[in-house]
Amino acid sequence: FPPIPKSLQRLGFLYTQEPGPWTMEQPLLTPAPRPRPSLPPNLLEADDVASSQWNHSDPPDRHVHMNSLSISKLHIHPCVQVLLICLQRLLVDDNYNKWGKTSGSWDEYNIVFPLSFGSDRRKPVSPAFASFAEQIYCPLVYSLLFGTSAWREKIQRHLSSFKSNTIKIKTVGWVPNSFHMHVDGRIGILQPKNHTQKRSSRYLFSIVPAAIQQTPENSATVLPQPADPDVRDPHGTTVYPIWQPLKGFNNTESFHKYMTSAYPERGLSLNFPRPLYEIPERLVYRSKTGEVLVHDSHVSGEEVGCQVIHAEANPCPDRYLYVFDFYNVCYEGQKGRKSEDIPQELILEQMRALSSLRLPCKERLDDVKAVVERLREGDEVTKYPHFAANETFARLLGAIETCASLCG
């Protein structure tokens, strides 16, 4: 058996080593039965960290409220979220479970597009399913979220990646309100005159089916969040400390040094070797289903940051996570690559069409219908004999029609 890591030993957990394979679903190291681990003296107690003196209304020194960072941009209408769930289940879930798995596949998936994009987070899928998802599934997602014309003419030319994910964090010795807090990438100062500086913007949102409720009018609504700020929303998705540091971090070591000074450390996540930090409910914001969030890699001014600190909810609800990364790098045919600012306003403008059931949303749904018809009549689907194209597209068109009928 592998030895218990020192990083786990110092947390004071008791472990038993059970026979059998060491897998992500049933780890070799399992907590011995006890209600909560006792912490050794060298681990920071709640009273020893800065956050023990913080509250949700008065900003601590050298921090800023996350609202001032303009992270949350818009909310996708619940009816459009239902359509996304339908698209995800028909195109991805059903086919992945029937013929998309291969050696090393998980029950959940993390698929990264384009397939040529390097990512060590991508989980194994069959080659046929990978090609199917890129050629059939992706065009539908792009047309729904960004519009076919805008995607093709303005957005697609930028270096980008898209992650479709259902994998949830797994932990050892879980403590309530403990999160694998992190930042997405390197933080730096924006250099407007440096056209070779590579910058990125991440657009992410989660769809939580259990948070959406059908109404008597055949519409949909999102379940309300708990009124008590100290009660966890079971449907909350991406989690943010409401107080974000004014300055970012030059490396991982400085980030974790800050985190251990602000919050008590409470174990490790299994999926990724990251510490878990306990943050009181009153000091976190849990994003809602369909809430579109944006993280920028660089900011203006002379500060070193700040790319926002965040984490996946823990425990995490069943959800579909969509992540789009865009870079200030464009392809100019045979001329190669050049630097060009990310069209952030254009991207958000296209996504705002889905925030209400008005004419722009209906026009977008008509756009998606045209893509479905083109795929159904084209030769591309014949490459995937396991895909029930006629039945799937008929059901998807029915879902689009239902959503469009609600648009005023």
C-alpha cells in the first residue's frame, strides 16, 4: 500500500488501509469512524486566522468585495436552462453511456474542445465519441450561446477552448464548508503596449437540474435560496470568498500562504492535490444555476492581481459545468497568429439574448433550429452509426419549439 502522505498525516486524521484497488470512487485511504478529526496544535484553529474577525458587511484590510470585481454578468433564463439540460442529456449523456466510454473512462466526464487543445484534465472517451461531440454537439452549443454568425465571424477566430464537465470534487476527511480554493491561472499586470502578452478570459456557468422547477404555465423558475445567510444553499455552484485580496499572487506558494493566514486548512481534495480551506457560510457567495461568471487573467493598473479566488461547491450538486476560455490570440489564415483583444462585450451581448424570453431569444432559438436541420440533413451524422440521429434531433427540435413558444 502507498504510505499516507505527510500532508494528510499532519491534519490529524485517522486512516485505515483496506484491501482492494485504489480508485477515485473508493480510495484506499478511508476515514476511520469518528465525527470530526481533532486538529493537532500546529494546525491553525479558527481563532488563529484572520477571517475569524471578519463579517459580511465590513471589508477587512487590503481586501475588496467580489461585487466590485464585476464577476457575475448575467443569468440564463430557467427555460433556456431546461433546453440546455435536454441538449446535454440527448447529445452527451445518452451517447457517452452507450458508446462513448473507453479504458479509463469515469462515470462522469470532462470533455475539452477542440480535441487538439492540450489539457491534462481531459478524461478518456472513445475516439468516435470525441469526434461526434466536436462535430455534432459543439456547433449546437456555440450557436445557442453565441449565435452562429457571431461565433463564425467574430469569436471563433480567437484561440479558445470549451470544457463540458460533470465531475465533482472528492475529499478525504470532509469538514463542512471546506473548499479547494484556487485561481485559474497566472496573475499579472496588464501591459497595454505589450502586444505579445498572452491574456485570457474565462466564461463559466453551471446548470443544476434540481434547482429548476416547472410552473403550471409550462414555464420554469429557479428555486429560491435560503433566507438565512448562515444556511448553505444545496443548489449553489461555484463558490467565492466575498472578500477578495486587492493584490494577486505571483506563484502557488504565495497563494497558499495567504489562504492559511486567512482561513483554517482542513484536509485535501482527492481529484487534485489541493488543500481544503474552511470558510464560514457568511463569508462566501454561492453562484446560482445559470449564472454566467467571468474571470480575467490580468487587470489594469499597477496592482499584481486580482484574478478571483474561487472553488467548486463541496459537497457539489449534480450539475453540468460549462467553461469557455478565450485568449487574445487570433488566427489569420496562412499569416499565422496575431494578438487581438478578446471581444468580451460581443460575447456577453450574445449570451444576454438568453437571459429573457424576448425576441432576441426567439431569434437565437430559430438559429439553433437551423443548425439542427443542417446536421440532420448532412452527411456528418452518417459517420456515427451508434447515434440515433432522427430520434434525437426530433426530440431536440421539440424542446426548442417548446422554449420558443414561451418567448413573447
